[in-house]
Amino acid sequence: MKKHLFSALAACVLLYACGPEQEGGAPSFRFEVVPDPSFGNLPGLHSFAIGEGNGEWLLLGGRTNGFHGFSDQQNFPVRRANMQVYAYNISTHLIDSLSVDSLPSVLKWQFRSTNMQHVQVGNYLYISGGYGATINGTDTTYMTFPVFTRIDVPAMLVAIHSHNYTAFRKALVYDQHPVVQATGGEMFRMPNGEFYMVLGHNFSGRYTASDAVQIYLDSVRVFTITETDTSVKINTNSFRYYSDNLHDSLTQFRRRDLVVAPYVSEPGTKFGVAVYGGVFTYTSTISNNGDPFTHPIYIPASASDNYLLDTSFTQVSNIYSAPSLAMYSLLHNTMFTSIFGGLGDTVKPGGDNAAFTTRISTLARNYQTNSTSVIYNRDTLPDYVGAEGLFVPAGSLPWLPVEGLRILDYDLLPAGKTLVGRIYGGILSKGPGWDPPQNPTWPSNRVYSVYITKTTGPSAAKK
């Protein structure tokens, strides 16, 4: 694919509201994130996958310890992998679970892995890859799995509640191919049925071992599948990709542990996914990581369009995998991507860019002016949380009718305060650092309700 750069565009930083000035007033909103103590009985998880069905959450994969650290050879100990699949009722707050040990071997290990890519379309939850151990009771053998699995979410929820292991296994079908061998990326399905495997890497070996091998995808891999009620198959003749085709030391696509969110630029015709932040720029070793990436990449849903790298905008916060919400305003011709917490409070080249943050930032791309700005929410998160957590949207909202891409129609949101979703899981810290015992970290079992208060008023001053 050809490499396209936005022409020199003025990036600005705005506080609490969005600009530039438009006739009738610019959109103005703020978020309030509050703990919801009614959500009890949940496990503490981060880097997991989630499905939704019949008023319940399906939870699988991920880790039950905090930040992995860098100091020893057991950063992802087998005993702290999540070995259950949970069914959680968000109304009654009751929870059931089944062990993954009854699954076929390849699925058992994938379901114990961390940082699987996942996306739900209709009743089906698709998961791919993930990094984890492959031998019981040992911390010596690790890999990234070349497995693509489809889960019938309602069927699996019923199987868990009835403790029916036969039905549990029947709710799953899978295929294997190196094209999906990735971890730390994101996965989407476009309206035309194509799956986008967005960046990530293929890691084998213990995380800090001298003989570990790490290969970044350096691309967005695109493929289709053929599926029936009882099977799924990756179509090898459908492969294509987006990349700048530069060396690993130069490419802007060498990213993992990032935020990827859907976007719309022309309603009904132009969609895609936007790549924000991510780590790491090239270094010669695994342990000596480089700086994060700060320029967004926009990947179109159409094979006839080229991707866009926005070098005019520099993202300086919320650069690590974190909960996000996508909203579009046709009235103001602006796409809003809000990121809640994670890591990266202020990016400084060569500095310590991995501090946990409580910031809530919204990246606003205005298509009328072809400029991107950042909005920092007046209030911050109540805790240092968000890294490797997930945003679960509220169902009864005006979502754009685009299958596979969850984008909120901002113009149809009522004025005043509205629940737009919940944040669950992720790494919870007492402060921006993670060095125990001063700053221990945990997998969060907390749920935070996310409210948006929408008003209309003049734009805030630029800073």
C-alpha cells in the first residue's frame, strides 16, 4: 500500500470541550466515571476477552496477577493464568464458571492465554492468537497461538450455567493458520465481512528469557472466513495487508498493546479503524524497549482506499491498551475517540513513558478542517486503572447501524447525563508506578459506570 501523509495540519490541544467554532455552537461534553459497587462476585482479570448475550457477560482468558514486571523469568506464571470461562449476569450479579481443561488441547491453552484479539458480531465471539504456556505446571514453554476460534455466546452461557461440558465444547469451532498468530493487537470485522488483524506481535519463549523470539506483524492483516453452524475456515486466498513495507527499524506499523477504535468519515460509505499509540519503536533487544508511537494511522474498510498516517498530530497520553469509546457527529462532521486511563501520562522521548494514568482523553478528528485535536476531560478516573481493561457499551443507545463496528451516534444522544457503558477489569495500581512493595498492582475486579453529560456551547480556548 502507498504511504500517505496528511499535509501540514494544525494540531491543537483543547480543554473540556471541542472545537473549532461552528455555527450553532460546537459539541461540548464531559465524562463522569464512578465505581459501581453493585457489580460484585466478579474475578479480577486483565488482558482478557469478553462476549455479551442475554444480559450476561462471557469472560475468558487473561491474567489473575498484576503488571508482569521485567525482573525474573516467570513474568507470566502458569498458576496465574485465568483457567475458567465465566458467565456473569449483570442484573442479578450471579456468576458461574467452567474449567477450560475439558476443551481440546489447542483450545485449552489458547483459553488460558493473555492478550487474545477478539471481536463480537451478533451472537458470535471471534478470538485469535494469544500468548501463554503450553505445558501444565511449568513456566518454561510459551508461545503465541495460531488459532482462530468462534464461540456461540448464548450457547456457551447456557452450557456454563448447566455445567454441561458437552454443550460447552459444542459451542466452539476453530481453525489454525499463521496469519492469526498474534498477541497484543486488536481484531475487527468490517461491514463487508473482512477481518482486520490490527498489528501486534508473535512472541515465543519466556518474556524476559535471553532466547525469546519476538516478531512484530508490522502490518494489518486482512482475511475472510467461511463458516457454517458447525465449522469455521480461514480463506487463504483472501489475504491482503496494509503496511508501509519499511524495515522493522523504520516502520510505523511496529506496534502492540495499543488502542484501536472504529471510525466513520462519510456515513454509509467510509469506515475503518484508527490506530492510536502503541509500543515500541525499534531496538535491537527485547529487554531494551524503545519509545511509544505517537502518530495515528487510519486504516480504511475498503481495499480501494489507502491508509493515512497523521504526522501532524502527536498523541502524548493514554498510549497503551485501555478502554475506549467511539462517537461520531454528522452535525459537526467530527469523529471522537475517548480513551480511559491505561499508561502514558505525558510522552517524552527517551523517558519513562509507561506510568499509569488517570487521564481521560478524547481524540477529535474534524473532517471539515482535516485536523485532529485532543480534549482532556475535566475529571479524571477515580483510580489508576484501565491498562488492559475493557469498555462494555450500554445497549439501549443510538449506535450507528454498522455491523461489526460499534460507533455511537453523538447527535442522537439526549442532552444531559447518559450512561454510555462500563469499564471492567484491567491492571489496578496505587499510583503511576508499579514497583512493589511501594506500588503493588492487581487485576481489577471493579466495575465503573461511565456517564456522558452533553451540552451545546462555545468552544473552549486552545492551549
